Amino acid sequence: MSRLRIFFSSAVFSFRAQFNWLNPPMWLTMKIALGLSQMAFFVFVGNYITNNNLSVIHYIAIGNALQTVAWNTIFSVINITGHDKWDGTLPLLLATPASRLPLFIGRAMIHVLDGMLSVTISFAFAILLFGVNFANADLLALAVAVVLTAFTMAGFGLLIGGFSFYFRDPMILANIFTFILLIFCGVNFPVGDLPQPLQPISYVFPLTYGIEAARRAIDGKSLIVIYPWLGLELIAGLISIAIGYIFFQSFERVARKTGRLEAV
């Protein structure tokens, strides 16, 4: 019961802290501009290369719509610890007797919801601007794929966020991994188009499974058909959370010993 209370209170305070410095109009502008600019860029590149091949355009639009969740679940989740470090509140947070797992997972939950909103807005762009057809989509299967992708990618963000205890600027890692996802997760081209030795790397990331499941749901496939992809995504996400928790504990101990908790 105590862990559940910590989980929910962390989620609430994270939400309140976010809008203490980021006002809603600015947040909404960022939400619209980021998703639209990324999708438009890759769609126009694909359109130029393939000479207006609609299937390729739709493939790219759907992939980038799902990939927008990474901006919330990697950058924002890593910032949970990064901002505490820069603001000088991280040592105070770690001095509390609260369990680390519900504390940090709870703070990441607001970004799961934010990520689902990002994907929804990007899907609207895909439909209205790039002609992606959702008429045959299984909306329940698509909703489950989006929710699970946001949750599992938050777990991946927590994994990377464990480095925040020790490294001065973990946002460098966030930038690196965000663009790695664009290459390896089938966002703009199929995983099978990668060189053979690199393809296994793609299946380390939960986003790979989430994008494939969402594409199949938009094509009309039901939950029964896409559940293998969702199951693999959930497994990858839970592994990310477990490794991330180990990283949090390990780097916290190292940072305490070396004085890196307050190094900015």
C-alpha cells in the first residue's frame, strides 16, 4: 500500500512540477510542431526518393507517428533525474526512505500519458495531411499498441535515466538513443532493409515491436493477430525496467562514493 501511495504521489507531483515552468500553450505548441516537423521531413524525403509512392509515404507517416512517443519517454523521463541534479534537489530526494522503484516509475507515468497524446496528434497529421487510411483499422488493437508502446518506452527511458546519477549531462545519451531508434526500429524503412549483422539490434528496443503491431492494427488486424508483437514488446519493456532499476541502484552507489550526485 505504501509503494502504491508513493507511485501515485510521484505521478501527481511530476505533473504539477512540469506545468510550474512549462505553460500549457507552450507545451501544446511544442507537441504540435515537433510531431509535424519530424513526420513531414521524412515523408517529403521518402516522396522524393520513391517518386510519390503512396505506400511508402503511409509507411513513413505511421512509423514517425509512433516514434514521437520516444521524445516524451526518453527525453522527459531522463530529465526527471537530470533536472533534480541541476536544481540541487537530487540528494534530498535520495535521502528519503521511499522505495526507488515506485518513486521513479510514478514520476515517469505522466510522460506515458503525454506520449500517448503525442502519438494521437501525429496520427491526426498522418490522416489529414498525408492521406493515411484508418478506415479498416482495429481501433482497440491500435489503442492497446499505443498504450503499451508508451509504457514500455518509458521503461527504456528509465534504463537510460540510470546514467543520470553519474554522468554530468545524460541528455547526450538521450539524443544518441533517440536517433538510434529512428535507424533500427523500422520507423522509415523495414528492419529487413538493415544489414544482416545489425538486424538483431532492432529487436532489443520495445519500439520495434510497437510500430509493427500498430501498422498491423491499422491494416485491420485484431488483437488476436498482433498479440505476439505486443507480448514481445511487453517483455522487452519489463526487461528495460528491471535493468534500469539495477542501473539506478548501481550508479547511485557509485555517485555517492565519488561525489557525482551534485556534479553539474
